[in-house]
Amino acid sequence: MDDTAERLEEEIGFLKNSEIFGRLSTEELKVILDGGRMETYTPGSTIFRIGDPSDAIYVIKSGVVEICRAKGDREKIAVVAYLGESDPIGEMAIMTGSSRGSLARVPQRAEILKIEKRAFMDILNQIPGLSISLLAILSKRLEDGLRKQRVAARYQHLSGNLQYFDLPTIIQTLASSERTGTLTITDQLEEVFAQIYLEAGKVLYAKAGHLRGEEAFYQLFQSPIQDAFTFKGGLPPGEFDEEEEIGTTMMGLLMEAARQQDELKVLKDTYSDPNRVFRPQSQALPWDDEETKGFAQEIWARLHQGETIAQMVKEIPACEYRIYKVLSVMNAKELAA
């Protein structure tokens, strides 16, 4: 393959992976590319607003687009979906002529191919097979419902910088759109910090360092904000164990995560030195709370070994909140000081 052909392959690669244009030939994809113009959007840019005329179709080449709606007149606009590379935007509205029912915005830099309505209609005349393909796709969506069709794309890939995204919103959106796949959080060195696996919008597995299950999920919200996220559809990574499956609902997980996050801030203000060593004040540990008894016993044993809070956080299979909470109870009961 010569340089010109390679460059063309790079230019049209995102169109080949598009639901609408994926079955077209290279020559036909070149017509699509030439019929539009590539636009670069900076962080915070708006592509279109609710009520705008449907005068163009868009295909994402790189980046992520937030689709936002308001359920009621008085409700704030909220993110209902994230669209990524190769996803089309506005393909139905451009055919029906209806005004935009959503707001589309770009949380970080994105490259998007914009094809004006008149140009798109000319393309349909030039490529009859595209009309047939588009008709089949839209008919299927009408049959299954537009939302079901979009979220059934199990192998869609999304990624972004957490400087521009709110992690709870990302997780809620993946859940509400019934996504199946793995959400991976990475640090500034591009090392994996945590992974969450969702099946049809339900969190089944989570891991963060040495933590697994719910403890890993909660720790994700108790650690410093990481660098980036990636969501990729498909089966769970092989290292997840069925015995670690999470049974709590998404809403329950997020509510508990928020509660622990808020309380941990208070606890850390009280016990601000992570290198502090609590000294046990007795040999026996009277502990009535069955839910935290296992954690308390392990913490108690480590206190007798002279370990610091930081050491326990690094090694005990519990999120920071549980460790700080148990230590605060021990301190309040004068079991450790």
C-alpha cells in the first residue's frame, strides 16, 4: 500500500467503524468525507442546543460528546449518554426535519465531521446503497426504540480525561444506558488504578489495587482524582472472580460512596497524620458490630504490631473509610490511643 492509500485509510478509518457508513466501499467513504468538513471543538464547546434546527449530521472522529436532556421543564439538563469515536449524531433528525431534542457538548477536545443537510441529501443521490442502509437502520430503531438500539452497542469505546468529567456522572450514565463493559481508571503514569465491570448497567465487579468488590468501588471515590478513564464493551477481564460479584444496586453503591466520602473527610481532619500509630490499651477487643468485626480484628492485630494508618490502608482489604471509622470508634471507646 502506497503512502497516499495509507493516508486515505487513516482519514476514513472512523467512517468504516460507523454504524451508518460501515458497509460502504473506500471510494464511497471518500465521497462522504469530501461532502463534509472536519471541525475541531475545544473543551466546553456546544455542537447544538435543544430546539436548534436539524441542519446537519455529525460523525465523531476523536473525543467524546455528551448528550444532555431535561426530563421536565423545571429540571436541570443532565447527561444521558456519552458518544465516542465513529458514533453518528443527528442521523434521525436530519431525515425527519424535527428540531433538536437534546443538547450536544464537548467536555474535552474533539474532532467531528459535520455534513450539512443539503450535502448529505446530495450524497444519498450519489450512493443509492446508503439510502437503503440508512432506511434499514432507522426502521430497526423504530422497532426496538432509539435508546435500546444505541445502548445495545456492547463494544463501544469511550475515553476521556477526568479533569473534564465527573466520575459519578460517568458511572450513572453507563448504568442508565445499560452498558456492558469495563470502566478502567488510570493514573498520570497511565497505570491502571481501578476497574469496574458493568453488565447491562449493573456493577458486577470492581477492583482497586489490593481491594475487590464493594470496598474497591468505594475506594475509587476516596482516593485522589485520577488522570483518565476508558470504557470498553465486552466480557469482564479474566481476573474477576464470581465470588467477588457485587449485589448492591447502582443507586445503593453511589449513595453509600457519597456518604463514606463525606464522613471520611471529617475523620481525616481528626486523624490528619497517616503515619500515626494507635496504641492498643488492652489485650482483648470487645466488638459488637458484626458488619465491621472482621476489619476491627485485623486492625486490632496490626495495632499490636505497631503499624501506622498508612500501612493498614495499603494492606488491609478494606477501603480507607472503614479503617478510619474503626480506628475512631476504638479511640472513642478508649481501646486505642
